Amino acid sequence: MTKPSAPKRHLSTSPFKAPVTPPPRQFAVGDQVTHDVYGLGRVIGIEGGMAALVDFGSSQERILSPYAKMSKL
């Protein structure tokens, strides 16, 4: 089977609870993070909540929101 292209919408009359969407991740300067591609790093800048500048030791990368592959340690 294949995944549906769009998520199912919740009806207000449904007896089941609506799926909870997690809040967008927020990072601050100095946070230690891990990235699926780049590895361990430290946030060195935030660009208006739209991107984070992260120092991974060997390189500095600009990671765009919604930060799907990055998580805080």
C-alpha cells in the first residue's frame, strides 16, 4: 500500500481525538544540536526564526526551518 498524499482531516463530530501537531522547534544561540547529515554542532546564530547558523566543527551550515533533520541535545 502507498501513503495517502494528504493527511486526513479531523471532523469536529468525530468521537476520536484530533492528532496533535508538535509545536515548531525553537533553538537558541549556544544550544548543542545533532543533525542527521552533519553530526554534532552548536548553534552560533538565529536568523529571525527562519534559519539557524550551526558550527559543526569542520564547517558552518545554515539550517532552514522547520529543522526536520536537527534536534536539540
